Amino acid sequence: MPRVDSAIPLCLGRTKQQERAAGRPLFNKLGDLYGKRGLALLLLQKLFRSLGVVRTENGAGTANTALAFHAGRLLALHEGDLPYGVRVLCNGLIETMGRMRLSSSWKTSFTAHPKIDPVNGEMLFLGYQFESNPYVSAGILDEHGNLVRQWGVELPYPVMMHDMAATENYLVLMHLPLCFDPQAMVKDNTVPFRLRRELTSRIGLLRRDQASCPAGGAEVAWFDIPGPGFMAFHVATAFEDAHGNVKVYACQQDNINLDLDAILCSEELARLTEYTLVPASGAASSRRLSSVVGDFPVVHPGKATRPCRWAWLATMETSATCNTPSFTGIAKMDLTAQPGTDACAGCIAYPAGTYGGEAVFVPRTAAAAAEDDGYLVVYVYDTLADASYFHVYDAVKMGSEPLARIRMPRRVPYGFHGTWVSEQQLKSQVMWV
């Protein structure tokens, strides 16, 4: 008889441990940081650190953005800290194992979106900061979780580098002009990040076999993307084609507002875009693949870093009355679509009043012949019934009727990203981080 267990665990990172001990919030959230009040909170946080009221030397992240399984470890990720190892127990509960230990030469945080090479098991990752160059550090963990390469990357100015990509030979850096601007907090009464469209969006290629240089000096081939500056929070995939060109697929936004009280969904339009980089000439171009508005793109995990055809993304509400980002379904995108055609090959629409999050692709079998032969799994919330469900869809047929619909015993809040962990991976879990 099929059985489903559920648990809603809490990853006990250092910030949560300190707040539990104090019995109150101690750390700022991004939504708090707007206007003069936000600037005052930043200064107050700095004072708290100097007085020892809060401790940040061992991290200040929330471990609540994304998950990744690598080297026998399920990692809870947040770009403001190092990953936390969590362990799934036999009864379905999750135990926090602790904060990842990296080399002492690693001085910054760790992206919430590392990329795992399915061929050799390496995890490619980066971290960024706004204090001084090198603003970005990048690295590789081998299949056993050991740090084997590390580079410092200088930039002309720091940016929020939320996501990245990787190919067979390159680590792909997204230098897009979403800039830290504390003056805007006071001047415009907003959050301290601003998309500077007058600056050029650049994509960089860093060779994976380049010698380590933690203190800086990494060689990166930068490609200027034509047109005004833009942001792409999430990258679907990247790979090298038969001509040695690099294809990068990301959800491009030409307008962005991180002030959640001022969002208009009709203006926050993310669309899947293809960027072609030509290392032989230094040329770069871009083209929009579809009119569908969406984000949180995913691909078959066995195709990451290598050529693939299919990507799936969460479609978004775009009505003029919508002021909260809402995901209304799942779109299937054909990355091989010819210019002049729409890449959308199918759409799943949730029932009216039902909204979801990121859909995760799960291969039907480990040796499935077709790249899209598998399932899409996603949590959705029915606002009319006030109930959360776990839905399973056919990734080939893309029918809106789920293959399975499991009512959760309690509300599952909207989240950011998820992952699928197989039975084999669960059995391979180790006790260290």
C-alpha cells in the first residue's frame, strides 16, 4: 500500500539559535531594510555586532533559500552564509548537522544555487560580497566534498550575484547590474538594491581547469550583452554547443523592485532568454525564447552542464491588480526552438485560486531514454479551501490534471526552491558536514 509521510522541520542555523535563546528577533530581514528606518536598522545591527549582542563570525544566514544533495550531504542553502548540512531520518524528520566547514582560505558566503556536474560529481559554486575586491569568489568541491579549486574574481563594481551556471569546461558568472545602493534607501524611501539599466550586463566564463588563485587575479572572459542592463535572478542551464559556443538560458527581467510593498506583477516580467557567447571572437547575442512570463526554471539534473532540450519554469500572474508574485502553473520550454517561434511546448494551469512554487523535475527511472521522461512535483496552496497539496504531473504530456494529488496535513507556506532526493541518496547520507 503506498504511503506518504510528511514533516515540516526547521533548519537550526546560527541566527535561529541566537534568536531562540534571546526569545525575540535579532537579525534584519531584507523586507525590513527600506527607507530611513531601514538605514537605522542597518546601523543598529552593526552596533549589536560590536557589542556582542549578536554574533556573526560563524555566519548569519537563514538556510531557507534552496537545497542541494552532494557528497552524501543534503545542504540547506542561503547566499548570505555557508551551507548547513541536514539529515533526513528514517521517520521523515530532519536533523540539523551543522554549518559546512570549508578551507580557511574561503572568506565569503556560498551561493544558494551551486551547480552539480552529473558526469564527475563536482559541485561548482561562488560567493559574493560588497566590501572590497575580489567581490566574487568561486570554487569547486570534488565528488567527496573537498575544496579542490578556488578563485578570486575582481569586478569593476559589486552586484547581487544570486545565481550562476556551469558547462563542461566553464564556470559561468552573471555580472548583472542589480547594485547595492544605500543612498536610495533615504533618497527614494526604498530597499538598498537598484537595477542600474545604464550599466552593461555581462556574462563571464572562467575555465574550470584554471589554477587556484584565492586572493584574486582569476582570468575571466567577459561578454557584454547588447542592450540596456537587466537582471536574471535564476539560470535554467548552460552548455557548450558543437561549435564551441556557450549557450546560457536565464529568466531575464528588465524591471525589478525588491520592495515587496511596491511590486506590480504587470511590470515584474521575467521571460526565458537565450544568450550565445562566442569565445573565438568575444561576440555575444541574446534572444527571447517565449512570451510566457515565468521564473524558477529547472532542467533534468542529469543534463546540467551538458547540452539539453527541455526546461520547465513556474508561470506567473501578470494582471494589473496583482501586487504579490504568484505562480499559476508550469510551462515546458523547448531550448531548441527556432528563431521566430515560441519555445513554449506545453502549459499546466493550476485550478482557479490555486498557486504554487518551483516545480522539481524527477526522472521516471535512472535510465530513462527520453530527457523529459519523468514527473514534475510541486507544492500548491488552494486559497479557496485553505489547504496545501502535493501535486505530481506528467512532464511529457503536461496535462493540467495531476497524476497524484496529496492533501498535506497542514499549510505548507510558499517557499523558494526545492529538490528531489532519491532513496539511493538517502541511504548514502553521511554524518559529517
